[in-house]
Amino acid sequence: AITRHRIQPVFAAVATEESRVVGEAWKVLSKAYVDKTYNGQDWDAVRKKYVKPSYKDTAQAYDAIREMAGSLGDRYTRFLTP
């Protein structure tokens, strides 16, 4: 018998545009960051912490992205407000 599994999108529960932006930032860092230990962090746990269903506004989402990038402890990895 063949078992079929549904693949769930990583950000399926993300509800707002701000949350989608934070999720996309997490994804970019996940793919591009050279140190795959993410400075000793559980990067999936970081996603769960920062990619949450709602932020009150864009400024709060941008602050979360800055904090997430800053948690890597790398002076060359940062978020610049668009």
C-alpha cells in the first residue's frame, strides 16, 4: 500500500502581512546564513518564537526581524528597514 502524506507549508498558520514578512526574513536567513548551527541556536525554535500569528503593525514586525537577525551575533547580518 502507498501511504500519502500531505506536506504542510512552513508558514500556513501565518495570518497577517506583517507575519508573512517576518516568516520570509526567517526563511532568507535560514537559506543564506553560512553557519548552519545558527550560532548554536535551534533555528526552528527561533521561527516559532518570531513567526507568530499577529503583530500590531509593521514597525513591531521589523523590530522582531532585527531582534531575530541580532540573535545570530554576527555584525554583518542585520535588517535594514525598506
